Amino acid sequence: MSPRIEPLEARIAPASLIDPRTVTFTDADGDDVKIVFSRNVFLGTDTAMLAKANEVFKFSAGDVAHDTTTHQQLQLIDLTRLSPLVRAGVGMTITATAKDGGNGFADIGAIKAAGVSLSTIAIDGDVGQIDAGGSGLKFGIKSLVVNSLGVRGIATQIPVPVPTAENPAPDLVSTITGELTSLKVLGDIKDARLRVVDGRDTGGNITTAAKLGIVTIGGSLIGGIAAEVASDDTGVIECDRGIGAIKIGSLPTDGIVGGGGSNSGRITSGGAIASLTITGSIAGGAGASSGFVSSFGNLGAVNIGNDLAGGAGEDSGFLRGFGAISSLTIGDDILAGTGAGSGSVRTLGAITKLLVKGDIDARIANAGPDSASLFSNGLPLATVNGSIFGGAGAGSGVIASGRDVGAVTLATLTTPTFITGITLLGSVNGGAGDGSGAILADGSVKLAKIKGSLIGDQGRESGVLRLAG
């Protein structure tokens, strides 16, 4: 028979442990915050429940039995402290109500749940870091909903004046072992790194397959701005295996923003990506491979609302696929940066349908080699509404196919339907770089329509349409 649950206010007053599943407190800027678990997690006597709650929650000042008029920063939620009988599959909702000039958000420093499988975690504020899941557990987290990730930096976490191997410095690296079925960030992911990884046993054998399902970011994915090592791998989403449909942005200014560190502002999938929709741009930064999307499998429909823009870093502003891309739409321009290969698309498979609504433009001063360029192994149908402009870098401002540009799909054995060819509504303009401003194919080009001109420049073989077939 379950013990009778009584409200605790009358027995522990003033108190924030309301019942075996509910804790309240006043956050750092005065908001009322309520934490509710999906089941009773604090068990036993009043004293035992309070002691356990104080193991789970760590504040900047005071504890769970504090005077609720005291403002507290919740620095750590340690779910590993819960009994294995109650923590498996537990969910948690944290809501904030604006009060006393507060901003209506409850920012949480870190959530420690390594070795724990969680259900729905919903947090009405920023989260600096979260770990969950483990070897042999299918789910790390079924659903994670937060206002933002990493926006407050490490300021909300427990400070470590002298880090050691046993007590490392706070960071913004989150690791979900197993499956994260759904990720929803209402605002930005800034400087944080979210890893979804395979679980392995002590022998290194995979016991749990990584999986990242639907990803929705209401704002932007932003890498660290400073050009320093500390900015490496910031503003990152990565998965050892496939990723589902990704949607980034609510406004035209939202997108993927590379930073000053290498691999900043990045999405990497060890398998396929079902689809990618960005309301704004993919913008490279000063770091190598910043503003970067990579899929080691096929990519579904990719829609970029504004530009694919390179930066100063090598391969910045870059879309890479090791398989095919079913369709690629760029809402405005493909723009070169000064970095080699910046503002570019590379895929080992075909891009079945390509639409660039603006220009492919490498006219920036000191455009890097191979910048503002697109390469695929097959390009059945391609349309550029603007022009192609080569630049100072060799191979800049180029569309290239390792096979034919244009193909034929047979509707029946006797009646072919042509879904084929390349259409350019503007001109092909060479630049100072050799081979700049060009359409190239190692096979044939079928149904090429160039409404403007082929215009060469100083670079050798610039402003050309060149075929090998």
C-alpha cells in the first residue's frame, strides 16, 4: 500500500519541497520557478525526502529548504542521485513565472544524468550542459525542449577555481548516449556542443546505437566568435549516426553562423540527414570548416532561405555530402569568402535538382580558390536564376559535375521524359583566377540554356562551358 502523500509546507516552512515530485524556488532575478517530475522521486520520511532533494539540486546559495524569498541560481540537477527504481525513464518540467522584475526564464547550469534514460525534459530557460543515457540504454532522452542552449555560457554552472581530472572545469559540451528522439530549442544554440553518441561496453563494443530524431531550432546555431582555440567545436550538433528532419530559424536573419574557431557553427551526421530547412543563411566564419553541414549518408531536401556564404576560414560556409542530395534550393546567392573552398557545395553523389535563385558569385576581393563553387557526381536538373561570376581564386565561381549534367528518365520504355539539363538566366563571367567562372562536366551537358553570355577574363579557361563527353 502506497504511503499517504501530504503537502510539506506545513511541516517544513518556509520550504521549497512541496511534495515527493515538486520543488519550487526563486531564481536569480526574482522569478518563481517550479520543478515537477513525472513521478514521485523523493521517497521515505520528510527528513529522507529533503536530504535526497538536497543531493539532487545544487544552488549558488542555500539549499532546497531555503527561505523562498532568497534569490538562487540553480547550478546543477544531479539525477544520478535518484534511486535507480525511480529515475529510469523519469521526465521533468521546469517552468518560470515572471516576478519582481525577472525575465520569466529559469536558467539551469547543468543536468547530470549519465547512465540514466530520461523521457520528456522541458525547461523554460537556458541550459548550459546536459548529459544523459548510457551503454545498454536505448534512449538517452525521448524529448528535450529548452528555451536555449549555451546562451548564458558557463556563468550558471558551479565554478571550479582549480580544475582537476576528477573535478573538471564547467563547459558547454552535452553528451546524449543512445537516442535523442526530439530536440526543440525555442531560441538559439550558442557556443554549446551537443553530441549524440553510440553507447559502448568496456570492450568498446556498441551496445546502444546513436540516433538524433527531429531537430527544431527557433533561432540560430552560432559558433564562438573569437578567433581562438576556445571557439573550436562551438555551436555544434553532431550524431554518430543519422539525423532526422532539421529546421533552423523563424526569421530571415536566423541560420547557421560559423565562428572564429575551427568546426564552429556546424552540423555533422555520421549517417543520412532526412532534410534540412534554414530560414536564413549558412555563413562561414574565420575558423576552418565553420558554418558547415556534413552528412556521411544521403541528404534529403535542402532549403536555404537566403545565402550560402563563405568566410575567411578554409571550407567555411560549406555543404558536404558523402551520398546524394535529393534537392538543393538556395534562396539567394552562393557567395565566396577569402578562405579556400569557402561558400561551396561538395557531394559524392548526384544532386537531383538544383535551384539557385540568385548568383554564384566569387567577385569578393581575394576570393579563395574553389570558392563559390558546386561539385556533384551528376546534376540532372539545374537552374541558376542569376549569373555565375568567377573571381581571383582559381576554380572560383564554378558549377562542376563528375558525370553528365542532364539525364533522361524513361516514363515508359518508348516515351522518354526529359527532366534534364541546366538553365542559366544570366551569364557565365570569368575572373582573374584560372578556371574561374565556368560550367564543367566530365560527361556531357544536355539541354544547356544560357540566356546571357560566356565572358572570359584574365584567368586561363575562365568564362567557359567545358565538357569531357
